[in-house]
Amino acid sequence: MSTKKVILETALKLFNERNTQSATTNHIAKEMGISPGNLHYHYKNREEIVRLLYIQLKNESMLRVEELPKSIAELLNHEKVLIQIQWKYRFFFKEMLFLFSRDASLEAMYIEDNIAHRERISHSIKTLEASGELSFPNEKRFEFLIDSILMSWQFYASYRQTLGDILDVESVADVLEHTHCALWPYLTKTV
């Protein structure tokens, strides 16, 4: 495995165990047993590492429009995959707003991706409505559902942390139940 890849894996491990503020490039280098200079030969700074980890997260989780779930069953299965990816990159969701305050280019990239992600969720939910699995009384309810799903997935770990809960993959996976409860009033048949 290349040194660049090992740096990213080590950074991901330390960011998840601690956070990005207390896991500096010096800590990453020390964990790997390399000099800080060697690390900086590969990556300019911690923000570059975070950006590349975000790109990995995006690449692992993003589906093309033609791959989006076309049934509630497919949606539920896809969410199970997504929660594992979200747990793998949990530091990002816990620190998202702080990371944006330190890196305007990451924030701009995320905003662009998030708008596109919202469109994919909207497309998927419209597909479920067209197939008769969901029904909405009006456009406003449809938009509220899309925003509720997006907010739940992005901020659930932070929310749980503000309640003093210990975060583990099971507690974070509770977001699946929130998504299902948000969908429930619009289901046309029991899943």
C-alpha cells in the first residue's frame, strides 16, 4: 500500500478516535512512524487530508441517478450500506461545521455536493411516489420530507452527542428509524 494511502487511513483512524483538532499531522506521522516532513511531502496540511477523506466518503456513498433505489425495499437496503459508510467517516459528520470554518474550499465542495445529493433524494422519493409506494398531499409536505431525511442523515451523530449519548454504530444507526418514521405517513402500503 502506498504511503499516501496509509497516511489517509491513519488520519481517518485518528480523526475518528479523537477529532481533527487533536489529531495533527505530527500525530499522524508519529502513529505511522514517519517524520512530519515525510508526511508533508505527500500532503500539504491536515485540511488537504480532510478534503481527500471527504472525497473518499462521497465516492463510497454516492449513487448515480440510474442506481438510485426504485422501491422502498431497495431504499431500506441502501440505507443499511450508507450507515456503515457514515460510521466509517463519523468524524466528518461530528465536525462538519467546524471543518467548514477552517476550509472554505471544503465547504464549497460540500455545498455543491449536498445540493446534488438533495436532488438525488428528491428523485428517488419521486420515483417511489410514481410507483405508488408513497403519496403526498402536497408539494410542501414532499419538500419537508426531503429536508427531514437530509438533515437526519447529516446531523444525527451530532444530535446524539449533544444528549450525552455514547456514539457507536448501533446508536448512530437509529437514524434509519427516523427516516422510516418520516416516510411512514406517506406510505401507501405497509412495508
